Amino acid sequence: MAIGVHALNETIDTGALPVPGGYFIVRAGRPERTPFHRLGEPTDFRYSHTYAGGGSTTRDDLIELIDSAAEQVLVASYLIGDEMLCRALEKAAARLQGRVHVIVNLDGPRLSDDLDEALERRRFEALAAQGVTIRSYPGCHAKFAVIDQRVGLVHSANFMTRAFDTTGENGVVIRDPMAVADAVRFFEWIWRGALWEVSSAGAGEIVPRNPEIRALRTLCSPAVPGLIWTFHDEHLILDAIIDLIDSAEQELVLATFNVNGMSRRPELLHDPLRTAVARGVTVKLLMRARGGPEAGDEAAALQDLGVDLYPCSLNHAKGIVADRARGAMFSANFDARFGLDRDVELGVRLDGTAALADLLRFFEHSMAEHDRGFVRHPDARTLALGWGSLPFPAGERLDVTATLEDWKRLRDLACGPVIFKQCQGHLSLYAENQSWRLERSRVSGCYRLEAGAPQQNSAMSGILDGRAKESEVGICTAVFQLSSLLLR
């Protein structure tokens, strides 16, 4: 009985609960994005980019090349989805009597019928009907184009509207004859090895084809500047990354969309970076601010190595610059499962080019205007503010009635966050693998707190999924005060 009396007027501050792990949150005082403009004059390697602040050139660079074609257009992209680009490809196919070849990454014998892919299916049908030949090479993540075997574009951007207008992207327009010839040869490898082809008969049918298996002529010492790639057992992008890290004496600037599996395979990135930091090299990383526990763990591991993180909600650019003098851009992410030692990726080593100076300027411009921060083990209130969580519907302080057992379950939480969900007027709380219901008394205005059924998934997984699917899901930061005890 004494325990029950002592519990009256006790408070629980859910906003003060610690939240284990690392998280990307909105950067306080973040600056407005401003335009970025390339400075390098047209040369054999000219910089290309997309930036939300303005000055983007990616769409114009690609479409101008396609419009200039007199003989042939070769395009490869993980995804294709931009109306202006599709019109340019259709016009080129009509002008060149069908000599427009496109490689995309499609899984399965038929484009699926779900709503997300319906528009893409119609685009492929329309392109194929206009004479564009489309093939699929599973695992192809390279994004590039070659026109008339005289000029090319290698990019980080999927050839989609968002990548042309919004996400941070980087690439290079290439006129160097050797690099263009390598790009043509690289396209031919993928084209001949493709497993599927989109039928020109319509209906989005993808028909199987017999891939040509050919021995590849490996470039043991690729030209610098020149193309680098990942293709089967050729890992020239990874080789270039490690070479640049190992050669750095003062500074490394890196950029990526995804960091995945680096802790499990430290030889890919962690070991070279650890050695570089130990010899006094400053390491900066522009990275995409992504959700989920693995993204936080990977960021924390890099931070522990001594890497300065610059998270951004829009970055999709990839590359590395060593000592402001040597570097590369590429389509591959810092991903142990895809890109560095498997699948199909393409990039450009840029040492000694004007494009390298613009690449470094772009990374530093993006870093100066990065809009996210990285916090480790924050309290729930900090996380809610940094994620822009919805306010708790019952207010920041509320009186509750509960049984002692139900109250203690909430009071004894070791960590947060406590997640709320309001659906059709019903308010529920979730923490760890537990749940509670909150119901307001119409007479007293007090809320009754009642424990619910155990949850199969953790509360944090609920908020990570729920932010995209539920309009009334958020982090509870309220202070609960026990005003009276109920008997079970």
C-alpha cells in the first residue's frame, strides 16, 4: 500500500529518455541552398552536376548530346524517367532510323503492374514503339551515354526528373578519344551480355535473349585521366579509391549516397581510412542522411575512425579527391554488397583536369550547405525536434490514472523513444516491445493509461516505417503525472 501512495504525483518525462544509436537530424541554423556554377572551360573532361540550389546542368548536358547525334546514341541508366529525355530519345530514333540503344536494370520477365512502375512501363512501351531498342542487364547501376563514338557523359545521376532537378549529382562530359572509346567498349560488353529486351510490340513485354559471353580485354593500367569501372572481376573503381586514399598526404574529400556493409568488410574502406587518419590526413565525407539503424551504425563507425561527416538529405553524388590534386567520380556507392566489387558501375579518374577542380568545389559547396547533423544516443526530445515530429496530441504535460503495474511499465523504461500513434481518435503509445492505450475522461479531463498487448516489432521500427505511411505518428515527449491509482 505504501508503494501505491508513494507513486501518486510521480512524473515520467518521456522526452528525457535516452535513445540508443546514431541518427541524422535537421541541422540547426542550416543555410539556404545557393546556386553552384561550374568554372572549367569546355575541354576533354568537363564537369556536369545537379544541385537543388540552382545552376544544374545534367539534363541539358545529356539532351544536348542526344540532339547532336548524327549516327548513334548509346544510353545506360539504372532508371529512366523524364519526359524531356524520353522525347529526345524518340526524336533521335526517328532521325537515326532506330540507332538508339538503351540499357536499364529490370528484374524479371515482365514489368510489374504495381502503381509505382506503371508510368515506367508506359515509358518503355512508348520508347520501344518509336524505335528505341531497350535491353536489360540485371545489376547494371552505371549511368552514362555515348554519342556517335565521339563524346560521352558519365554520371552519378539516374536519368530521372528528380536527379535532373533536385538531388545532388555529379558527372563529366567526355571528349577524350581514348576515354570515349573505352565507354563504347564498356557499353558493348553490357549490351551483348543483356538477358532481356523490351519488345517493340508493346504491352511492356520483356523477352529473353541469349547473352553473348565474350572474354574481356582487361585494362591493367587504366589511363589517368580516363574511365574506371566495376564489371565482374574488374574492380577499377575500388582500386582507384584505395590508391587515392593511400596516396593522400594532407586531405581527403569523399562523397556517397549510401554507406552499407563497410563495418563488416573493413578492407574496402575502413582500413585504408584508418591508416590515412593515423598519418595525419584530414578526412571529410559528404553523405546522404538516411534512416534506419544500419545507416546510423555505419556513420558512427566512420566517425570513430576520425572522419568528419557532412550529412545531406539530397546528396546522391559520389567521388573522392586527394590533396586537392587527384580524384575520381563514379556511380558506385560505398556499399559492400553492390558496386565496389560486384555488379556494373562506371566512373572517371580526373587527375589534372579542370573537371576535378569543379568536382572538389561542388563537394565543398554541398558540405557548406549540408542540412542534416549526426547525433549519437540523443534524448527523445532532441530526436523529435531533429526529425520534425508531430506534436503529441494530448499536450506536453498531462495527468493520468493507471494501475500501479501499468504505470511502472512506463516508468521503468530504460530507453526511448516512446512512439505515439493516433488513429480515428484513439491514442496509443509504443516503447521497446510494449504498448499502452490512452483514453481521456470526458468528466475529469484526465487520461487513463492502460497497458496493451506486447508488440512483435520494436517501437523505433514503427516510427521509421510510420513516418512514410501514417499521418499521425510521432515521438512522444510529454511529461506524465500520476494523479490517481486504479485497482486492477
